[in-house]
Amino acid sequence: MKLETERLELRSATPADAPHLQALYSSPEVLRYLPPRPPMSLEQATQAIGRRMKMEAELGYAPFMIVMKGGDEFIGSGRFSASERCT
């Protein structure tokens, strides 16, 4: 999956993203907004990337990586959630 804006790329996770995911979920500035948990290890990040890749292969979508367009500067991670339409 790949979506682009003027400045950003939202793309599928790859094994090379594990260090970025580990840094994100080990940052005190990020962790303070999440339920209490220890910082993510590189092994946990590698496993999380594997789960994302499997999910995308099976379902066609998964949480994505956000990077600056035209480069590899990691910005974050996100996801779309399905919701039922309310009328």
C-alpha cells in the first residue's frame, strides 16, 4: 500500500522499519499518551512488523508507516479503522 500527499508517504511496513518502530514506541514522549507499558525492544518491533506484513497480505490493509516524501525520514505510524455508518 502506498498513499501520497504533497509532503508525506503512507506506505506498507518493511523489515527495515523495525528500528524506527522500536524508537517510536520507546520514546517517553510517545509512551506518555499510551497505556502503561515498557519500551519496545527491537525484537518486539521486528515481530510487530511481521504481524503488519502478514495482516496486509491476508486482509489487504494494515497499520502503515509515515515518511517524508522523497526521502526516508520516518515520521510515525498510523492506521485506518473501519467503522459502521450511522444514519
